[in-house]
Amino acid sequence: MGRLDGKVTVVTGAAGGIGETTARLAHSEGASVVLADLEAGGVEKIASELGDRAVGVAVDVTKREDNERMVSAAAEKFGRLDGAFLNAGIEGEVGPFDSRSDEAWEKVFAVNVHGVRYGAEAALPLIREAGGGSLVMTSSVAGLRGAAGLSPYVASKHAVLGMARTLAVELGPEGIRVNTLNPGPVDNRMMRSIEEQAKPGHGDDVREGFIARVPMGRYVTNDECAGMVVFLLSDAASGCTGNAFVVDGGYCAH
Ligand SMILES: NC(=O)c1ccc[n+]([C@@H]2O[C@H](COP(=O)([O-])OP(=O)(O)OC[C@H]3O[C@@H](n4cnc5c(N)ncnc54)[C@H](O)[C@@H]3O)[C@@H](O)[C@H]2O)c1
């Protein structure tokens, strides 16, 4: 028996490191999954590998209508919606606070904050129809701490946690749980980009600096993040709402 048997969930950023790994784990735990990402090719390929109970859709989370289409795919294909992993995000450009352009701030907020908001707005009617469910939004340890050079990203990830907490308070009476996943540095594409932007040609030095701050002495993995998300989507987390669930190897323990 799977932990998500009979449940239907959408996953945004499903062609990326954490999203794909989570979609695969959720599917293996019995969920039907709508995989959403910018380009159809990647998510359709993953969905076809998964076979039954999976569909890939091209979605730009910054567009309200795309989020609605994603949720409609769940209704049309699987007849209901119990959960959403609103995970699509971008790191943006790395640089000092007072060198960031309006466009740089707007781009990061469009995806990381408004993309999550549109996803939640689109999913809520169907989750209500299902009689309750679970929203998991990807924040970060950058939603709990500052990080030099990443001001739009850090501000956006704090905003996600604020949105999740507020929604949890509003939706608790309806049996809809809302939590955030807060990963520390993950061993995947996004960290490679941040490392390389922070010190072009010497990304390894930046990586070593990050790792020196992690008590467990390594980056966390996509699998470790996926495990937390599947727990939060499952009934095992029935008492959990309004909280940040940190997967960081101890990074925030300092
Ligand atoms: N990698 C890390 O160290 C780390 C740490 C903390 C939090 N996070 C967060 O985890 C989430 C997943 O990131 P990841 O680490 O898997 O990186 P990733 O870059 O592999 O995945 C992000 C995915 O989001 C998709 N995406 C970007 N803009 C989109 C849009 N407008 N519409 C739809 N999809 C879009 C990308 O195509 C990509 O597939 C992000 O929100 C990120 O901020 C990552």
C-alpha cells in the first residue's frame, strides 16, 4: 500500500531536480500526478516513463490561465485534486542588493511568489470539492535566513512562507493544510548556477564555503527533499499545517 494511494496531486517545476524526484516518488506511493513545467517535452517524457496515473503539461506558473489549465488537467484526467506541490522557482541573478534592477526583482517575484499564489488560487476550488487536502510550497533556508548576493531570491522565499502561514490560518477550518518545504543547499542545477555566478570560474570554492556551514558536511539531495514533500502530502502529516519543514543537514542550526 502506498502512502498516497488514491490521491491526485499537481507538481510544478516537475522537470527540475526537486520537482521531478518528488513527482516520481509521489507516483510510486500511489498518487496520480500532473507534472507541470515550462516546456512540454521534459514533463511529457517523465510522465510517459511513469505510465498510468501521470500526465505532463506545459505551464508557465507566472500566468494565471496556465495554472488553471494545469488544475483542469487533474480534473479531466483523474477526476479530483487532493494536493499541490507548488515548487517552480528561479534563483535569479547573484549580486549586491543595491545593484539589482527592477526587472531582476520582478522576474524572481513573478515566478517564486506570484507563481505559487496563482497555483494555490487555481487548486483551491478542487481541493475544497475533495473535502480537504494539502498544499506544499517550496520556500528555502533563504526563507528563514539572509544570504549575501541573493536579495530578490531571499525576499521571495520569505514571502512564500508568509503566504503559507496565512493560508494555513485561513484554511485550517476547511481541512486544507498548507506548509513549506525549506531546503538547504541541494546538490543540483540551481546550486551549480548560484556557485558559478557568485565566483565565475571558481564555483567549487563557493560550494566548499557552503558545505563548511552544513553540520552534516554535504549538500542535501533531491531525494531527501522529495521524502519530506511526500510526507506532507500524505495523511501521516494530518496534524501539520502552517509550518516550515526544513531539510538542510543542520544548516540552520547555527
Ligand atoms: N537547489 C537548491 O539548492 C534549492 C534550495 C532551496 C530551495 N530551492 C527551491 O526548490 C525549487 C525547485 O528548484 P530545484 O532545486 O529543483 O531547481 P531546478 O532549476 O532544477 O528546478 C526548477 C524548475 O522550475 C521550472 N520553472 C522555472 N520557471 C518556471 C515557470 N515560470 N513556470 C513553470 N516552471 C518554471 C524550471 O524549468 C525547472 O524545471 C525552487 O523553488 C527553488 O527555489 C532550491
